[in-house]
Amino acid sequence: MSTTPPRPALGWTLVTIQGLLFAGIAFWPQDWSPTVYASLIPALALIAIGAAGMVASALHLGSALTPLPEPNGAGLAARGVYRWARHPMYTALVIICLGVALGRGLLVVWALVGALTVLFEIKTRVEERYLHAAYDGYEDYAARTGKFVPYLRKNSAN
């Protein structure tokens, strides 16, 4: 088990970018973007599904919940929804944002959801380096558990 020194500035930078993307997705001015297809009922369904995933993720993380990529020392969550995916909270957040994009119907919002997805890929790569260093069993857990989606076991932490 190697040690990866925490880099708080990097963690807070990723969280700040994440917050800015959330704000853009939610509040991008309607007249600043071309519109595309919008649909309220499927949008609300995606938001509800994502919200349920967020609640389940938060409950199963418990005291290990932190916005930062560095573990807070509360232990590894590998139960509940974490049995199937290593980062279900990020998956749930993307699903919520997809629902918002579908409901808003703005091309820029769809692009911001794409940027958020890329940011979560970057953030999980940083996070998984810390998790590998902090928890002896993380490598085995990552090998058998999907990253964002169950059964997609690509381990990109290395």
C-alpha cells in the first residue's frame, strides 16, 4: 500500500468546477443558447431516479460522505449501492443533470452535462488513487465493481 499525499487545493478546485457546472446547468439563461427538444415528463422521471440514487448513495456512504476526492478516514463504503458501482453518487448526479437538460431544452446545458461527466471521470481518477493508498482491499473491490455503472468493471485508477 503506497501513500498518496493529499492535495487539498486540487480537491477543492475539482469541487469548485463541479459547483460551477451545476450552477450553469440549473441557471444558464434561456436566451443565451439555441434550444433543442425539451420534454417535461421524462425530465422529471430522470430527476426522480437520480434523486433516489443520490439518497441511497448518501445513506450507504454515511459518515464517509465528503465532496472532496480525498477519503475522510470514515472507512470504505462497499455495501448497498456501492456493491454494484464504486461511484453511484456521481452517476446519480449526472442522471439528475440529464433530466434538467431535457427539461430545459438548451444546447449549452447539454454541453455542460457532458463537461460534468468528463469532470467526474477526472475526479474519480484522483479519488481512486487516494482510495488505493488508504484501503488495502480497494484494488479487489475495484476489480469486481463497476465504476459508474454496475458490471462495467474498467478500473481506471492506475
